[in-house]
Amino acid sequence: MAVIVLSAYFVVTSTSVFSLGDSEIVSCGVVDAPGYYYLSSNITNVTGTCIIISSDDVIIDGKGRWISGESGTGVYATGGKSNITVRNLTISGLNNGVVFVNVTGGAIERVNITGCNESGIHLSGDGILVTDSTVSSAERGIVFHANHSRAENNTLSNNTVGFVVAGSWNTVTENRITFNDIGLQIREGSGNTIADNLIANNKMYDVFIPFSSGPSVCDNTVENNTGSGGRIIGFFNTSIRMANLIFSELILCGVSGAYIENVTVAGSDGNNNGILILHSTGVSLDSVNSSHNYLGVSLVSSSGVTVSGSTLTGNVIGVAMYASTHNTLTGNEIAENENGVNIHNSTQNVLQGNVISSNDIGIHLESEGAAQSEDNTIFDNLLNNTENFLQSGEGQNSWNLSAIPGTNIVGGHFIGGNFWATPEGTGFSQECKDRDGDSICDSPYTLNDDNIDYLPLAPVTPAPAPTSPTVPPSTPNVQNTPTPQPLQTQTPPRTGPTFTHTTPTPTPSQDPTSVPEFPGFSLPVVLLMIALAIGLRER
């Protein structure tokens, strides 16, 4: 029995060595010579690495048979080899299916891999083709650490991550990547083309860029991919203006200057996708709707982003900030999410005028390592959640401005801090005293030692609606009401006497606009006399 140590991660126990001329494989072993090799029977109960390729110019043909077990690797090509092909093989239940390490040239064709708790297909090297293969129920379906390689017409489903791009200048096209936790992840690398794939109905994201990835991940082409709901996945890495569009997912990566207005992002019915903004500056989102997704809006290593007048409801997280500074959230509805606003290692952001309600957690501040979520300014928001505030780690933030005149978020006439409510009606602002009626609670609201709202908003008591006096209706006496007669008037001759009208001086209680009284004359006659007198005097 030979024990071969391939690397720190692969320890192989092998009982056979297949050399040139030994084309039939009946058990696990090492292929150390060029040639065509095929499985003549199934290989089961594998616990180590089964087939090791240590030669150039090797073809392994499974002939439709399988390799199965509880651990180990199905086929492993050691470093520095070239022109390696694995085809027509089923692998199940192992840690890894097919692994190429620094292989140049070759192919993986018509391979079916299931149940691997690490990677179905894991490649590093250059110029490798993966086609017509299926990977399911693995931790990672296909991993491309390779460069200048191509994945085409593969089906990846029910994996934790369907496809991982971690190399450069690769092409991923016409694949079906569905029902994974994450469909396709761009972890690192640049110059890749990801086009014309179906990447849909994945649990969290159809396409995802990890928050820890550097800005080089933005230098890739992601286009014409169909996401959840049959809608396009939008990926932009240059300045752009857009309005009145609908996406399955929207990713802005490495953008300097963008204006997005009245855009809707809607993933699957299972709350996936959202808006991802990474390594970007000067982005404005106005009146967007990102609801019932995994994340409403996520800011990663970005600054100068404004999200205003938008609807971010029914997501796992309404707004997430990760290592981001100088961003503004204003006038948004952030409601019915598991977490309304999550601020992770982010500083000097402003939250103003938002309705943050009906979330499990309203605002969650997270600090990890040396970085902290601190120096953020959070004021004039309405918070009404199961738990309005949660802090993990440390960090001091400002929760109010100095009181300034103006209409606040609940209609009061001073702007200061925030309105703190609970669904049960027992929030600090709902119960606080406001003896001077300035719309500010008489005492501060202490969240913890480093986070105090010194000017929490008080509830506004609506003024009572005006009431009209009740006038009892009058009942006319029909029998005593005289029949109206037409008014008989006569125009005086132009040469007649002049009628002089003098307006009496009103007393302080008299209405100066009232008509003077002339005893014995009815009101219409008096008005006619006055008009005639004025007309004659003017002649």
C-alpha cells in the first residue's frame, strides 16, 4: 500500500498504480502515464482521494459509472500538469468531486456530482473547459480559481453557492444556476464575462459580491443574465442615469456618479436579491422600491450615497452599511423587515426623517475589531419596532440636533431628536412629559452610556375639530305669510329736486357698513332712493 501526500489538504491512500497501457480502472489508484483510461466498474466506499492524475495528456472516462463514499476526493490532478480530461463520470458523497491544481488545458465534460460537502468541481490553472455537467447538494458547485477558462451549459442547483468566480479572464455562459443559497459569487478577479445565464430562484442572492472583496471585482462584465421572476439582473460599473425600470437584482460596483429614480427591484417570492452598492461614490437613489427581497439596499465600502423617498419593506434587512461613510438616508419607509437598518463598522452617516417601523429591530449598530460604528447622526426619525435599538460592540453616536424650529417627523414644531415608540404604545416618546409644549420631551432618552437622545420628540396632541353652532330649524307659518307684491317704482324727472343723502356717523357698536334706517320705508325703497339721489347729485 502506498501513501501519497499531495498537499496540506489532500492525503491519499492508494493501492494501485495505473501506467501506460493499463487503460482499465477497477479501483482507486494513481495514473502516472499519458493515455486513455476508463472505469470498468463502480468504485464505492471511498474514504481518501480515489483517482490521482500525476501525468500530462490523460483522459479519464467514467463510462457512466460512479465513484462514491463518505469522504475524500473523486479525481485529483496534481499541480503543473496539462491536457487533463475527465468525462462521463458520477461522483457522490465525498468532500470534493473533481479537483484540478494548476492544470493547463483540459476539460471536464458530462460529469454528475452530488452531495460533496466542499466543492463539486474546483479548478486552478489556465485554459480549462467545464461543460454539460451537473453539480447539486454541494457546499460549492463550481469554483474557478483558474484563468482563461470557460464554463458552459452546466446545471448547478441546491448548493450553498452554485458558482464561485475567483480568477480572471474567464467566461461563464449559458449555465442554469438555480435554487442554491447563493447563485453566483464573484469573490475576486477581473476581466471575467458572465453572460446569458439563467441565475434565478436562489435563496439569498442570484449574484453576490462578498463584502470583503476588493474593488477589482468591479472590473468584470455581467450582462444579459435572467434572474428571479424572469427579470434581468442589472450590473453597472460606470456612471449611469436610469429611471422607471424593473430589475430582479441591481448591483452598482465601482461607480462614480449615478442617479437612479423610480426603479423597482423584485427578486423571487422567497425574499432574495436587492440593491448592492459596492466601492462606489456619488450615487443617488430616489423613490426606489426594493421590497420583499433579502436586502433592500446594501452599501459596501461606499461613500456619498443618498437614499431618499424610497420604500424598503418586507426584507430580511432594510438597509445595510458595511465599512461605509458619509452616506445619507432621508425620507424613507423602512418597515416590516427583520432588521430595519444595520450599520456595521460604518461612520459619519446621517439618518433623518425616516419612518422605521414594524421591524424586529429598528437600528442595529455593529462594531467588529478595531473599527467601530460611531459618529453617525441619527435624528428626526420615527422608530416604532419590537426593539428600536441594538448595539453589538462599542461606538458613540449623535441622536439629536440642537432644537430648531420646523415641523418634525410627527408634526411637532421643533426638530431635535427622534420619536421613540413601541407597537404597544409604551415607548419613551409616547409616555414622556412635555410641560412647555415645545414638542420635545422634558427629559433625555438614554439608550446606553454612549448613545443618548437628549431631545427626544414628544407626541403631538391634535387640536379639537371646530364645531358649528346648532340652529334650530324655523317652521314658516303659511297662513300668516303675505303674498309678495311687485315693487312699484317711478323714475324722477331729470329736472326734479335734488335728494341729499348724508351717511350717519356710526357709534362704536354700530357696523359702519350697515344701511341707515329710514322710518316708514321698506329696505328696497330706501336703497332705490339712495341710488337716485347719488345719480342726481353727480349730474
